[in-house]
Amino acid sequence: MFVIGGLVLGALGGGLRAKARGGKRADIAQYAAVYGILFALIGLFITIYLDRMLRG
């Protein structure tokens, strides 16, 4: 769940950030993709960490 949430929030945040900076469509898409991947990876590490801690 953290992975999907991170992907969606990262893509939205990256797209909005590029749009605020006056980026064109390609810029917005690239920012959304990069931020989405970054936040999904962070969500993946959070998921792995929580899984290992809760199984203890």
C-alpha cells in the first residue's frame, strides 16, 4: 500500500512542481515519472522495514 501511495503522491507532487515552474508537457511528465519512481522506492523500503519489524 505504501508503494502505490508513494507512486501516486510522488507523481502528483512532481507534476505540480514542474507546472509551477512553467514546464511544458514533456517536463511535467518527466518530473511526474521521476518523483513517482522515487516515492515508490521509498514506500517499498518502508514496507520492507515494517514487515520485518512486525514479524519480529
